[in-house]
Amino acid sequence: MRIDYITAGAGGMICGNCLLDNTLAASLLELGHNVRLVPIYTPIKVDEVDVSLNRVFVGGINAFLQQKFSLFRATPDWLDKLFDHPLLLNWAAKFAVKTDPKDLGELTVSVLEGSDGQQSKEIAKLIDWMTIDPPDILHLTNSMLAGLASPAKKILGIPVVCSLQGEHHFLEHLPSPYREKAFGYLLKKSQSIDTFIAPGRDQAIAMAPRLGVDVNEINVISPGLSLKGFQPGSTHAREEFRIGYMARVSPEKGLDLLADAFVQIRRRHGDTSPTPRLLVAGWLDPHHRSYLEKISRKVSDAGFSADFEYLGEIDRTEKIRFLSNLDVLSVPVSYPASKGLYALEAMASATPVIQPDLGIFPELIKATGGGLLHKPGDVGDLVSKLEQLLENRDQVSTLGQQGRNAVLKNFDIRRTAEETVQVYRNLC
């Protein structure tokens, strides 16, 4: 089967959507399908082998300039190609405001308009390119690209599949009037999409009314991982209780809440063994440097700076080692996360997780038995759950092994790919 899969780059940052899109495309290729993973906006960044095309459509520079200035909606192709060069896009992304809904309202609405929006020239180039070697099916990474469905179906006559990857939260936080406009166009443009795939029931329930479909019509396919390399760490008792955080360092990811919980635990347990430590890994946007500095000062002022460490952005090898050396991972996000890949990766390493009771996490914990849930935004409950594991190392081992067994059995990316192919076959 020939599949064109449209993925959206995140401006030089590793993001869960890019990781899942790339891993899924790689697995589809291994299954023998002809897949082209096509980046839009910017090149994608992943910590595995990148199987995407070395070309970007609807490049971020062109999309922005065409949104703001009518002159660039009629520029020659050679100039557009220059602006779409991956090196230039990656360079420009360093100076851009990172996917802030308040700054992207106009652009989000315009892309949803599709051929009627300000980026119609770029969309036409993408569709024209696809006609040279037409696919059997088009897969969109999220519903904010629903504007591509109608021209693709009209010109290529192929089915369109669309994943749902947490865009509901993004769209809900657009400022008015862009929020209302975006949901209006989403409802209209999604009528050209043949079927939707959600990573969990929570996303299906959140998006169904916005798409004008019955929730039971949305395919739920759990996210999967490329499990190569993930191994449990040492089972020997340590003098430290290592609490890990592995995600983008930003307020919505909740590092400040975890740091507050860590400080409370250290004060209550003093220097008794095992000593709690907080280890942090993840990409840091320069705009959020002051956020991390504030957290570091708070930990330092409490007298625990020696037990707090920020490791920066880590590669796949470092990630696997990091997770296997933790006693627990917690990323106490304040929003309904759609995939929670870091939780699955921790469980693949036999490391239990403590995650908020919202988004996909209740589904993941129920399916794996690999962790605990805490009340969202409640530092006291997070402290309670962390202390539960700190004081019961047997439970740490039990939860870790349960999680690993379940992930190895049910969350391999090959299963995700096989279920996705079945969705394709039902349409072709």
C-alpha cells in the first residue's frame, strides 16, 4: 500500500507527535508498505532514525510571510524553495516563539481553511507533488490539517485518515475570536475526512463533538514504542530514591509541582536512607530558562541543591540509561496529555510512573498496572504517592515489572502499525 503521511515539525524540538509519527512510519515500512513521511512547517526532530523526507512543504517561513503579507502569496517558486530549505527553517525556528496558541491564532485558522486560506499556494504545491506519484491513502497527523483533506480528495480521489494528537487542548486555548473560528472550520473541513484515529478514549470523547462524528466512529489505537534497547536497571537496593522527570521543561509539564513535592519529601525524611533525589532531563526553550532558574533557586534555598540535577536534552541512548536508573518517573502535567510516551518508555524500563488522573494516563495505568495516579495539580497528593513508593521498595519493583510486561506485550509499535493498516484497508 502507498501511504503519504503528513507530519508537523515542531521547530527543532523533539515532540511526542513527531516521535510517534516517525516510529509508526518506520514500522509501516518494515511491514512492506511504501510510506512517505512528509514534514510540513519545519523538519522533524526525533531520537531514532529519521525516516521523513529531506524536504518540507508549507514551510514555516512561507506560511508566516504569506499570512502577514499578500506580496508573498505570489512570489516565484525559486524563492519559496529557498525559504523552505531545511537548514534555513531550523535556523529560523531558533528565533521563533514556540507554538504559542496566542500568537498562532490567525495562522491556525488560515491553515484550517485549506485552499481558501492564505497558504493556498503552499497547499497546492503539496497536492501537485502528490499527484506525480499518487498514494493510495493520505494520513494527516492531526485535525488542524483538516484543510488538506478536501483538495486531496478532489484532485487525487483517495481516502483521508486523520490522527487526533491532543490538538483539542491547543485549540481550546486560542484567544477569541480565533478559537471559535478554528472550531467552526474544523467542523466543516473534517467532513472530508473518512475516519479518525485517537490514541485513547479520552481524546475520542473530547474531539467527537468538534468533528461532528459519533465517538464510537473514532478508531482508538494505543500508541506504541520501538522497544529496542529498553532494559530494566539494577535491582540492588540503592542509598538514593531517584525521582525522574523527562519531558520538555515548561510550566504546563509541571516540573515546578514535582520540585515542590521533592522539597517537602526531603524536609520530612531528612537524611534518612534512601535519600530522595530529583533528576530532570528534557529540552529547554530559551523563553523558559527563567522558569527553570526559579525552580533551581527554590530547591537551593531549601538546602537540597546537591540532590537536584538538570541534565539537559538527552539522546536515545542516554534516555534509556536515564530511565533504567530511576526509581520512579513523574511528569505532573496540567493538561490532558494525549499519548504519554515518556510514561510508556519508563515502564518499558521497569520504572513505575506517578501521573495525574487526566488525559490518557488513567487508561495507561489501567492497561499496564505500571504506576499510580495523583490528583491533578495537588502537590500534597503527589507527595503522598511518592512517599508510598519511597517507603515500599517492593511495590516499586512490582509496579515496574507489571508495567514492563504490559508494554512489551501490548505497546510495541508493530501492533500499532498493524492496527493502523487495518483502518487503511477498511477504506481502500
